[in-house]
Amino acid sequence: MNVAVCIRQTPDTEAAIQIAPDERTVLDGGMHWIISPHDETAVEQALRLVEENGGLVTVYSLGPPRVDKALREALAMGADRGVRLDCDDMPVDPAVVAYALAHVLGEYDLILTGEQAIDHANAQVPQRIAAILGRACVTAVEELSIDGKDCTARRVVEGGEEIVRCTLPAVIGTNRRLMEPRYPSFRNIMRAKKKPIDVQTTELGESALEILRLRYANDRVAGRRLPFDDTVPDRLAQLLRDEAKVI
């Protein structure tokens, strides 16, 4: 089984984000970058499937040269090959990302991605890849099994769960709760440094999405304690209307 995994390099969840002067981008100088956690889970799932059934795991990512670090991390986990689709900036439009990836993934029967990236959280790339390639797609997957060409996935929905069956070829979007990614051994980290990363040119489509402005979240306001008496309901309603402005 030859499996393709699409990963995105994102800022660390604990990184201190600095907005650039243009208020449309973030400053990446000195930023700590990681594989988006949902995508890291997809890599782990691919490795386990190949360990059980044989085959190869190829990891794809779209972006500038700094993305090679994320690919190296996936190679250290055990992936066999890394491919970077070269572009100057990370596209923010999921349609552009999906179009670029879909056109190099047609040979794979199983394509794994995270259900969403933790930076823009559009949650659209796996569905769009599947639509372009005309394949089945299941997202938010928390359990996956493959038997030949038959794929069974469990996904959580509001108020319960769904068991979905489809036939390969398919695109699967994994949730980070699917399984715990492995820690690379020192031996595999050293091996990953020697594995080649195939850099391919790519033509990005025209983006229909534009970021107009980024801003920091408002600082939290300290809570207020009201004396318990008959005026509390009226006083609370006044504060919610005049200060919190939620009613």
C-alpha cells in the first residue's frame, strides 16, 4: 500500500505571534514551526497502515524552503520520501492549496490529511482534493481500518458518532484524537537528514481569498462580583447591555 500524506507547517501552539506592520501577515523571523497536529496524526496513521500491509509513505507539503523542516520531521517518524511543492508564500486559500496538491496525488489509492490546520482552520483541503480527483472523502476520522479496497472509518458528530464505509481510492481527513504520534528515535532522526527531499515547481491558481486585517485578541476584563439582593437581576441586565454589549 502506497500512501500519500499532506502536511502543513504551522506556528507552534505556544509561539508568541507577532503581526507584521501590514496587519495582513505574521512575522516568521525566529518563529518555532511545527507540523500541524492533525497532520502529524495522519503521518502516524499512514506509518501504521504500511507497517501492517507493506508499502511506502510519501509526505507532501506546499511552501517555501523552511517547510523542509516539517518534511524532515515526518521522515524521522518513518516516512520514506518527502516532496515539497515550492512556492514563495504559504497560500491562505484552501482552494489553491487543494488544487496544487491534487495534481500530484492522482497515483495514490489512499491520501491522508489532517481534518484542518491549526493556523487558518479552514477544514476544506481534504474535501476539495477529493472533489478534484473524484474520490470518496471522510473527515474528522477518529478510527480507521483498511481491508483490501474496503475502508471503514469512525467519525464523531454532534450528539453521537458515525461509522462510514467507502472503497479506495479515498481521501481521509484525520482528527488528532485518532492516535498518538510516535517520537522519532535518534537513529531515525539521523537517517532523516540523509533522505532526499524532492523539490518540485508548482503553479498556484488565483486566490479568491484575501486577508484584510489581523489583530490580537482583546485582553480579558477582570470579573465583577455583585452583592446578592433584589436588585441583582436589573443590575446584571444593565451591565450585560451597557458594558459587555451582549444584549
